[in-house]
Amino acid sequence: MKYAVKSSLDVAFWFSDKALNDREYIQPQKLHRLMYLAQAYYSVAYPGRKLMPAVFVTDEFGPIEPTLFHLLAYGRPHLIEPNPMQETVRHFLDSVWRRFGASSADTLSQKVRAHGPVVEAMTKGVGEEIPFEVMLAYYSDEAAAKLGGAPPVDQVLRPRVMRSQSGRPVSVSVWKPKVTPKAE
């Protein structure tokens, strides 16, 4: 499987730096919820792709990426430099930050703990893996959004603004052709 970024550390550093630029300290629990949501929504926005090579498991407060949780237990490691990211990935992460970044760690944890994949995994216990396929199915389902669950992807991602040949700003998005069933 191809990933949009080389490491989950790149995403963690991006969110941490974004928070610092906004004069905010990002709590570890909030960081993990944002990363979980970013992974889920990326798979919806770019079907069949993962944002980062990461596995999310249940913790008593919600989903965490265990390797990252262990690595960042005593703060950000200063000897590790983040890998460069494509502009589309930075734009995507900025959209996730704009949608969920203003929420407190407690509020974000409470919301994410109510989402289907997390509820299902937490019923099995702490340390249970949240399957990527289940995340993709849940966050793709518009019915889940209507029931008060996760917002649909079009409410999370903001359109990219580019300039037309005349210099006028225009909104652009990824082209997604409709899938038609094959005739048998």
C-alpha cells in the first residue's frame, strides 16, 4: 500500500507545529485524535490510500497510535527532522486542523469515542486494534453523519483555491468519477 507520508511522525510534527504557530499547546490525547481522524478522512478523500503507515488501537480515552504514543511520552524528540510533504497533504492536514483543531482534547476524545469503529473496538477492550477497513466504511457512510456521528468528508475538507488564467480565484477539488456497475 502506498502512503501519502513516510511516517506517522511527520503528521504528528505537522500538527504540533501548526498548534505552536497558532500559539497553542497540543495535548497528546488531542494529537492522537487528530491523527486518527486524519487517517480516516484521508482514506475517504483518496479511496484506497492511507495517509500514513499507522495502526490505531484503543486506549481508555480513545484511539492512539501506540508507537507514536511511546515515542512522544517524554516530549518531542529533537534529533528527528520531519520528511517533506506534498502540498496536497499539507492542504489536507490544514483542513482537518481547521475542522477539529479548535476542539479541546476532552471534547475531541468524547466525540471520537462515540464513532462506530472506536465503540466497536473498545467493547473488545483496551489495546484492541481499530481495523482500517472499518474506519473507511464508517467515515464514508453518509448515514453515519446524519445520525450525529462523524461529519461527512465534504464538511471536513475545504476546497483548494487556485487562480484562473485571468487571475480570478477559483475553488478546485479532486475529480472523482462516478462508478457504474458492470453489465453482466
